Amino acid sequence: MARRSQAREVAFQVLYQDDLNPRNNPAITDAFMEDQLGNAALVEFARSLVAGARRNRAQIDGLLGKTAEHWTLDRMAATDRNVLRLAAFELLHTDTPRAVVIDEAVELARRFGTVQSGQFVNGILDRLLPPASRAADDAGARRSE
């Protein structure tokens, strides 16, 4: 597994735990990230994803709610909801290329969700960014290839 992919997986697991147990002790989740990743740079990357998704959760949930036609966040599977939160944070608040974020999120959804999770996550994330942002990001990705 690619190194940053592993950090995203661990960040997803922490967000999933937060969702199911909002009273989670931050020290325990931090120790979990350190134990699972072992590499300081990966732990820091995972921490930044978790902190960002937590800090921006209200904004992210609002956008996901508007983007997910005929779905409320409460009706989504907890795995799908938290993969979407993680990916939405990375799309909206980092410089990670859009295609990388979506590919990573779809892979997490397939690994941890249902048979339809990958397609569901892909569809929502594809609609999350305005068309102008998508075109600019896609052009930048083509230039860097």
C-alpha cells in the first residue's frame, strides 16, 4: 500500500470512530495513528487530515448534504459518510490533485463499504467541486504528467 494511502486509511478509521463514538479520547486516537503508521511524516499527514476534517465538519457536511441528491448524511452508511468527509476536506482544503483524492476515496469505499460504495462516493465527489474548479485542476494534472 502506498504510504499516503495508508495514512488516509488510518485517518478514515479515526473519523469513523469519531462518528460512532463522539466522546472518543483524542489521546487514544493519536496513539492509534502513531501505532498504525510508525513514520513521523505519515502520522503528521494523517493528523492533518483528521484535524482538518474535524475542524471543517459542519461546512463539509453541509456541502455533502447539498451534493448527495436524495440522500441525507444520516441515511448514508457510516463508512461512506466518513470517506466522503475525508475526501471532501482534502479536495477543498489541500492542494492534492482532484483525481488522486477521488481515486483514494473510491478505493477506501470499496475496501470498507458495500458493493455500491465506490460508485456512490465517486458520484458525489465528482459533483462536489464546481465545474470551473474541476477544469482547472484537470488541466494542472495534465501539465504535470
